[in-house]
Amino acid sequence: LALALALPSVALENGLARTPPMGWMSWERFRCDVDCQADPRNCISEQLFFEMADRLAEDGWRELGYEYINIDDCWSAKQRDAAGQLAPDPKRFPSGIKALADYVHARGLKLGIYGDLGVFTCGGYPGTMLEDVKQDAQTFAAWGVDMLKLDGCYSSAEEQAKGYPEMARALNATGRPIVYSCSWPAYQGGLPPKVNYTILAEICNLWRNYDDIQDSWESVLSIVDWFFTNQDVLQPAAGPGHWNDPDMLIIGNFGLSYEQSRSQMALWTVMAAPLLMSTDLRTISPSAKEILQNRLMIQINQDPLGIQGRRIAKEKSHIEVFLRPLSQAASALVFFSRRTDMPFRYTTSLAKLHFPEDAVYEVQDVYAGKVVGALKTADNFTVVINPSGVVMWYLRPVAFPVQPWHVVRQQAPG
């Protein structure tokens, strides 16, 4: 009820995040490592963020759209300052957050920060109580912050129903454009009736729906399962300015094989997910970097229509097919293997996947980069998919003999 009453005065439409945000986030890789004496290179400190900003700016990431450097939990002092304001830990962030934001901005990047609607953050640092919302929003704006992730540890459902919309209003009132990432639905189970996605899309630019990702293939699969099992609820909620967030990309860490890394990138792209990497960009392997910097993949992820993809086939052979409609009547198809034995030859046709009759598509393999050739809807084709891997296609229509072009543009396949 509180949420429904709050709605009329909330309209986040802040013009931000028209495509899924891209960048880097500290949490999954660096967690709450605050021992800078024992581990100066990896602890949560301004030095870590200066160095990651350098990597984003100098190693080709920024030009591809990876623009946010996001601080997660454990950045602050253990108490608010004398004025009741949040303050960074003075030993680990001696220059202050404003200086860090200035450095990041000078690199052509944007700075994100973490807060928590509650008594404490999940890591035990000062949270944002309802009476602090306005002040904390003003603090973040004064520091030059460009994105806020607001977690929900140590708060009740009632406090969340008041606090999340209140923070949207407070951020807008600062006059600074700040992308707003909410963890609200994740704390309410992610599904109706507890979560109203129509209302959520008017409050937040992106939101965490489900569990935190861990550095394992099991974790990736659990997220994929939950998102696509519930796609009828989740898929319509996404679009320009408001995105489902299945959590960070763990490509380049320790838990995923090469094939699994390619799969996470493809499945997150088909979900129109934010691409927020959490890995050490100072030591990332060339193969992980190649996956994350795939230009066609990023172009698909950032498609201006902003339609989230769906799973359209789940075969007994443990092959699954996902489709994302794109602008200019194009599509992305992902063929994903859950098999653990050997490469699998999967045969189908675009007709079986409900593409328009008598159409012809130019097919490009997203990872190989090669144009596979022209494909008619009725033609059978075979893709060879490695265990826990993907084949991803970008399909561009070259001929629609039956349906006029303008009709087809309105009717995305599937």
C-alpha cells in the first residue's frame, strides 16, 4: 500500500541508462578486503579505483562503452562524521571521494558508489536510514557521483517501500544526473505480487532481482535458470531507462572456463543486461579481454530498442535457444549447450524458431566475426556447440518477399 501511495509523485524518467550501463564494479572480485597493510594491491582503497580507471581509459574499454567505475560496499568510515554525513575511510581514501570522481571524470569515465537502505550496509558499514535519504543523495551529488547502487540489508519491507521511491525523488532533486540501481526486488523475492515491475520501472534505472553472483558456473546457471523460468514476468519490465540486472560479469576470474565465459557474455547480452565487469583489469588474460571487448556483442547488448531476449526452445538434448529482437528487423540468436560430454551438432531452421516465412537473412557469427552467409527461413542448418558453450548469431534481413518491410519491422520474430 505504501508503495502504491508513493507512486504518483515518483517519476524517475531522468533520461539516463537508455541502453544497459557498462563498466566495472569492485564487489565480486575484491569483496570487502579492507586490510591494506597485508594486501595493498587488492584492498578497497582509492588506489584500486585509480588503477582500474587507468585501465578502462588506456586499454580500449572506454571506447567500447565501459564507462562506469563502481565502488561497492566497505568504502566508508565505520561512523558518519560530526555533521552526520557519510564519509570515506580516511586511511584507505585519503583524497576523498570528490577527488576520486574528479580523477575518473578527467579520464572520460563516470563514478558509481554504493549505499544501503538500512541501519548498516551488508558489510557492516553505516547505512542510509529513512531520515538520511535526502542528505545522502545530496552528499553523493556534491561528490560528483554518477551512479548509486542502493542495497537493502538491515531494512524491513515497509522501510524499503518508502525508502527506495524516496531516494529516487532525492536524487532527482539534486539536479545531478545519477543512474539509480536498486536492490529492492531481490529482497522481496523478485516476483509478483510482492514486486510490481510497472512501479519499479518508474522508480529505478536498473535493479537486482535475484541472488548475488559467485565465481562459479553453478552460480551463473542458477541465475540463467531463474531469469528465463520467470521471463514472462521479467522480460516486459525491461527497456530504455529501466533494466533487469542479473549481476556482474565474472569473466576473467577463476571460476569459469573459456566456453563458460563466452556463454555468460552471450546470455547477458541477450538479456539486455548491464555489462558490469568484476575482474582485475590489471592482469586480465587476452582471451577474457577478447570476449569482453567483442564489438558486435556490445553493439547487440546496446541495441537502442532495448528489448530483452527470451528463451524460445528447450530441447531434450540439453540445447537451449534464445532470441533477442533488435532494431532494423535484425535479431540475435544464442544456441546454448548444457551438455558436459562433447560438442553437439544441433539442427533446426529459422522456420522452426518462428521467423517470418520466405525471409532471407545474412548471418554473422558473433564470436568468429565471419559472415556465415544468406539463410532462408525454410533452410535447415546445423550448429556445433561445445559443452557449456554457445554459438551466437547476428541475423540481418536482406529480403522479405512476402511481407513488406515496414510490417516486418513492427513484428519482431518470436
